[in-house]
Amino acid sequence: MEIKEAIAAVLKELIVPEINSIKEENREIKAILTLTNKRLDDVNLHLVDQSRRIDETNKRIDDINKRFDTINKRFDDTNKSINAVWADIIHRFDEITQRMDRLYEVIVRREEQVFVTERVAVLEREVSELKRLVAA
């Protein structure tokens, strides 16, 4: 049995320290794994918080887009009103231009009438003179 005891003693000397070393490394790995899991949990909590913040930001962006849509509608309505006012101004300007053209025609006719009246007066004088000359 001595051989058996000797082999057991040699195995204890060689394998037990190696097993103890493996056990120690296993404990270290478990500790590192626990820390890593805690860090992953922290990262997951952080990601959930970031996702919530992103959702809130998206909601605010949607609200801002709705406001922009409202403002754009107001701009469109204002532009329509401005276009209607311009169309009315252009229409009125065209009417005033037509009235001015008619007024010009009337003024020219009056000038012609004054010229014709003066010419008729001159001709009447000439006819009167001719009548006096014929009667004398």
C-alpha cells in the first residue's frame, strides 16, 4: 500500500495546488462576472433612461412640427389675403387708368372745341366783313 499512498501523496502535491489555483481563478472570474453584470444592468438602466428622454424629445419635436404646420397655414392664409388685396389694387388701378384715358379724350375734345370755337368766331368776322364789303 505504500505505492498507493505514495501516488496519492504525489497527486496531492501536484494536483491539489493546481485545483486550488483553478478554484481561486474561478472565484475571481465570478467576481468579475458579477461586476460586469452590474455594469450591464447600469448600462441598461442608462439606455432605458436615454430612450425615455429620446421619446420625450420626439414628442416635443412633434409638438413643434404641429405649431409649424399651424404657422404655415397662417402664412398661407395671409398670402391669400395679400394676393386678394393686390388683385383688388390692380383692378382699381386698371379702372383709374381707364378713367384717366377717358378724361384725356374729353380734355382733348374740349381743346379742339375751343380751337373750333375760335375758328368759327374768326370765320364769322370774315363773313361779316365780306357782307359789309358787298353791301357797300
